[in-house]
Amino acid sequence: MFINELKKLGLSTAEAKVYSSLIKDGDASATQLSKRTSLGRTNVYEYASSLENRGLISQYEKNSKMYYRVEDPSLLKDMANEKLRLAKELNASLAAIYPNLEDMFNVNSSRPIIRFYTGERGYREVMEMFYFDNNDTEINIFVEDLDNYSLPEPKYRSSSQRNGLFTKLYTNSGEIFAEYAKRDEKEHRKTLLLSPTVFPIKSNMIVSDDKVCFGEIEKKNFKVTLIKNLDFAIMMKAFCRSLYLS
């Protein structure tokens, strides 16, 4: 009873058995606890002592025998809150050093980082990488059909313009191509129409900084694979420049 839940709070399996027995079946001596829990009587003293030190149980004398009883279970809430506090501290500590750890890993590893992102949360994380945390001066976006493409949310486009991030938007088709092209200067963008016979765009793609992502980049159906590797990104950006200048 409640063994797994009590273990999550930091109790051992044996301690959880002793505590569970006391709160379910009432006060008991070490001998009675041994029978209830199938734990050795000598070991019961050890586990009970540990629980007593945490304030979860106490002992009292009755008819010249020592008995154990549980204390107010609200103490378990205190244990849970303490674990939450420590978890928050640990998470904050990791968040503070993680960028440095990742940078050191990338410097000392030739392996690309490959991650998958889906849904609204994935959309936000990827857009923030490309538009908020971007050290590049341009972003290359490939979409097969411009008519089925939705521009990034306004906050990302505003960030792009504030930070001087120039957008190169490549597409194979789209009845609204002329409309996009008219707004290029205002949007700090260049929209280019590529022949599908010369360069067929089979997957939507974003290339910038040290990242390349491809897949479904529309927010409502967002599902992409992101590759973070400087050498690969440099090669892809060189390819994009050749398309842009051709």
C-alpha cells in the first residue's frame, strides 16, 4: 500500500513497508511489524529508527513494551515540497551551465546534434532558435508552394527586422508570389521563384546560423528534424548563396 509513492518521497522499500503498515493497520511493536511486513525484527528497529529521525513515526511504552505509531502525514507534504525546492534549484543550476556544456561538447565533438520537434511547443522552440538566438545575418527558407505557406508569427518577424536578419524565401510555385515580392522590401526579405525542374523543393527547410531544419514548418502541423552542425550549415548556406546569385 502506497509503497511506490512513498519511495518517490525518498523512503527505502523497507521503510515504506513499515510506514505503510503503521498507517494502515495501526500501532505495533517491532515483533508485530516484522510479522506484518515480512522483515526481520532486528532490521525493523533500523528502519523504524530511520523513520523516527525524519519525524514520520514515534515510539512509546505500553505494558513494558515499545510500540511505534505514525505522526501526522502532513510531514510527507513537507518532504515533497523539499524535493520540489531542490529540483528547482538543480534545474536552475543546470540551466545556468548548460549553454557552456553544450558549447564545449560541440567544440570537442564532430558529431552533429539531431533533434525532432513537433506541435506548438516545438514550433516556438525552433522559431526562437532561428529568430531570437541567431548569430547570423540571414535566414534561408525553402517552401514548395508559397500558397500553402504562412509567415512566421509577427513577434519573430519583428525580431528579424530589429536584428537585421535578412530573409531569403525560395519557392517552386505560388499564385501569391507577386504579392510576396511586392512586400519584400518592407519585410526585409527577398522572395525567389525557382524552377521545379532545375531545383525541386521536396521538403520545407530553414537554414541559418549553425542549424538546418526540414519538414513541416507550418505551426498547425509543425513536425521537423533539426540538425545543429556548423560545418553542415556552412555548406548549406554556400549552396543557398549560389542559388541566390544564379
